[in-house]
Amino acid sequence: MDKETLWILKKLSANEISAQSADRILRALKFLKESEESVAVVGSTTEEQVATAEASRETQEIAEEPLLGDDGTCAIENIPDGTELVVERAGNIIIRGWDGPHLRAEGEGHSSTVLQEGKLLKIDCGNENNIALYIPPAIEKISVSSSSGSIDVGNYPNDVVINSDTGDIGIKGTGGTVEVNSSEGNIKLEDCSGDAEFHIESDSGDIIIKDCYADVYVDSGTGDVHISGDAPSFDAMGKIDLKMKTGNAYIHRRSFGDISIDVVDGNVELSMEKLNSDAVGRLSVHKGNIMVAVPPSFGCELIARGFRERMYIELPVEVMEKNKNLLRGMLNGGGPKLEMLAPDGEIRLQALEPLTL
């Protein structure tokens, strides 16, 4: 037994390195010795070629290793700050942030594999039904690709990117940018803080966004969209940009920044206590109705376009301009602009007592 192997065994016995790390070091040493012998025989082989071959060999061996041990767990150590985690999945997965120094995995089966190269950590979960990953602070971004199964992300302070073919998605307690692209399944965002943005694209499924106050961008094919929240500060509002093909929009918050809602086929229900002074609200429904509920003291510049006889305004309006397709005026002395367009439906602005959300 050579001295390098003895040194590794001593470190392992003293619990200074894990069995997984010891195995990787031994295989790397073995490959180095084989490379040195190869260079001695083939003099034309350059150091760069040897390094490339070594990296390729080591990457391949790591990728072929199972993620989970016999006890159904795994700890991936020595993760450098700024690492991106890429997860490929076919089945249910739970992802949680935690304060531990390493990534911990829990689950069943041996089809999952792991590959670590510098600041890229890639986990292929195979077809295992359920797996949980606990993410340390060193990982600054998570990207998940799933062909089927649910995805549940919670208490993670950094950026999250999810691409899902089929399955429900739940995200709660994140602090970075959130990007979701879903072909089929419901999506729920809750209690996501910070100044980051939320980008959601969904072909089919309902979308729920609760207590998330950064900028929200939603592009929905088929399904309803619910946005609600009770912000601690009236002025801590990001914008809402909502585009929908088929479905209803239910938007209920105490206050808003800029609002842009465009629905091809469906209704819009909006209730609020305040539209921020520098904000603009634009609600457009190509085929459907618009209903807005605000307190009696609500002030804005109102512009309503559609059939005049199908406009129902319950608050006192100082009319500035009107015809068969337009009503423009001031509510309670004016304020931010609120535009509503419903060429093939009703427009209703009604009084509402302070909201209880």
C-alpha cells in the first residue's frame, strides 16, 4: 500500500473526510498514475492533453455515481460560493433552503446521479418518485427541469428557475428572482419577498400569487389567475403585468403599483383601497366583463371605453368627456389614471368598504 493511500485512510478514520470524498481522491490518484505511465510511453502526449483526459474521466465517473447511499441519504460537501444547482427530474421533488454547510439529499432508489464541476452542481433524479434536497447558502441559483411530478420549493433566499411539462408547482418564502415555465399544472407563489421579479408562463393551469409584492409578469394560456395580498406598506408595491388568453382574473390587494391586465376571453375582477400616486392602471378585456371595487373615497382619473349603456359607475364622477363609447372623468378630485376597455361586455365600478383580505 503506497503512502498516499495510507494518508487517505488515516483521514477517513479520523472523520476528516467523507467516504465519498476518499473514494474520489483514490480514483483520481489512480488515474494520475495511469496518465503518468501513458505520458512516459507516448512522448508526444502533452500536459494539456493529459489534463483534459483526466477531467473527462473524472467527470464521467462522478456522473455515474448514485446520488443516494444505501440509507437513502447523501451529503455533498465543499460547495463553493456562487454555485448553480441544476436538477433534472421525473417525479415529485421537495427543495428547501437550510443553514447547513453541505447539500443534503433524502429519498429512495439508486437511479439518481450527481455531477460537480467547479461552480456547477448537476443532479439527475432519474425516475424516483420522491426526493428531497436541502440547499446550503453557497448555492445562489436553482434550476429545475421536470417532465412530470410536483415541484415544491420553500425557504430559499436566492433565484429559482423551473421548467415543467406536467405537474403542480409550489414556491413559498423565496427572496430572489422566480422564473416558471409550465406546460400543464397549477402554480402557486406565496410569501416571496425582496425586490426581485416573478416571471410566470403557463400553457394550462390556474395561477395563485399571494403576498408577493415585487414586479409580477404572467403569461397564461388557459386557466384562472388569482393575485392577492395585504402589504405592510401601501407604497411597497411592484407592477403587475398580466396577459391571458382564456380564463378569469381575480385581483384583490390593498394597493397597487402599475397594473396592466389584458384578457382575450374572460372576466376581470379587481378590488383595492389605493392605486399608488405615480401608477397607471389599464384593464382590457376583448370578450368579457370588468368589475372594479374601491372605497367611496377612492380618487382617480377614470377612462372607460366600451358601450356607454353597459357602463355602471356607482361612484360620483365629474364628467370631462362622454359619448356612446367613452366615459372620461374624475373621481373624488382625480388621482392616478385608471383605464378600462371592454368592447363586448360590461364595465362596472362600484363602491366597497375597506377590504378584509
